[in-house]
Amino acid sequence: MVENRHTPNLVSLIAPYDLTAPSLFKWDNPFSWSYNGDVTDSIKERVKSAGGNVTGDVCCRLAWHNYDDLDLHMQEPSFQIYFGGTHSPRSGGELDVDMNAARGETRTPIENIFYKRKEAIPDGRYRLYVHQFNRREMIDPGFEIEIDVLGTVYHFSYDKAVSGAVDVAYLDVTAAGITVVPILPSAQASKQVWGLQTQQFHPVTALMLSPNFWDGHGIGNKHYIFAVDGCKNDGSARGFYNEFLKSELESHRKAMELVGAKMRTDKSDDQLSGLGFSSTQRNSLLVKVSGSFNRTLKVIF
């Protein structure tokens, strides 16, 4: 079942152009993978790579895909967390990652607001929203949000150009716990992405681990990849990311980041693309399994 919320999970397996070329990667094969939006893992892993806190009881993560300067805001009952006030003295909430502020540095930016302990958060209604501070591009508009409350992750997406402020959700904090109240509409209507109609079941042609876990070896985060019949990346994919590279290439990270961003795969109808799920992020997938009898199962990652 390819659901609308799985759009960030769309993934392509990337094969080497020249099989005789030495591998760039930490693992013993020349294959890699790339998610929709040119990310190697979940927004959580991107925040972690940027030095942000991903272990707080409450984490709110923003990701977007162009050089714009979007800002994540949390309006608390008596304080506002944003780039102008990054630490709340009452709740302990903090903005610890703020990208593309001075200039457009990356087309895969993220921001992160986290609370270490939910017990320290005063009761009240907290408003989470995204503000367009500086528009620099007209392509690849919109953003994705993850709200992680004690390991339960709520996903939101906005697929239009951001103008002014866009409300995402309220967090209602009481003695009983934290309730996430969506403001962005939950788009359940079927749509077409990567050649697939969402909210429908599609045949799986292959099920595999990510290349960094092939041949019984395991390096880095494990991903479960479902190659889906008819799924075709409708753009070009990035071939590699710095976190894939061998240790001897670490000293060339800046150059390799530039090369990786510029070198893209050719468009092709001959693909292994589908849905990927990281072992580091909670998620779920409905599957129909045929055998001696048919069953519908919910797979939880």
C-alpha cells in the first residue's frame, strides 16, 4: 500500500556506470541508494548529521529542498522559539539547527527545535509554524515536517511555495501528556507520484536491504527497500552522499559534496525504485501477502 505519507520514502537503487571503477563506498560493492528529494535517510538523520539533538522527548524537524531561507517557529504560551530567540528559559526548548540563514548554502537544509524532557514543558498550547524569511528560488517549493513525541512521529508536508507563515500543528501540553493537533490538512486523496497511484496496493518485484548491508555485512544505518512494479523516479537521482564515502576520502569532503550534488543519474525506464524504510525511524506499511492463504499485514519499522 503506497500511502500519501510515504512520498518521502520513495527510493531508487543506484548502480555504477563503470563496473571496473574502484568503489567510493565504505562497503564492498559499488551500489548506493537515494530517497525522494535527494536525502540519504530520514529527516532525523539529516538533523543528527548537522549536529542537532534527536534524542529529546519532543523534536520538531523541518526539511525543504531549495536555497530559500525558511524558519521554524514554536510559539509557546509565554515565549517564541525561532532564530531571534533560540532558547526558551521556561520550557528548555531550543532551536539548535538553522540553515540557509545568511545565504543559500544548501538545497537540502533542515531546522530543528527540541525539548529534552517533556516534564519540563509547562502546560498550554504550543503553535508550530514555518515562515518564509527569504525566497531565493521558484523551483522545488514546499517543505516536510516531523514532530517526534517520545518516538511517535507525525508527518506533515506542504507542496506549495511558502508565503508568510504556514501553520503546521498545535501541541497541547497537559498533565496527561502531549497531544498533536494537526493544522495542515491531512491529504488522503489519491495522487500520482513516481508513476504510482497512492492509497492503492502495488506489486512488489524485489525486497532487499540497502547495499551497505549486503553479503552479511552491516555498515551504518539499515534500510529496507521494497522495489515496486511500475515505480519510476521521474527525475534524476544523486549517486552518492558524503556519509557513504571511504575514510580516505574524508579530507576531501567539501569537494566530494560538490561533486555528489552535481553528478546526477541519467533518466531511465530501467529502474529498481520503490519504498524505503530506515531502521532509525518509526514507520509502518500495509502489505498483502499471498501463499497458501492470503493475508493483509501491518509491518512496523
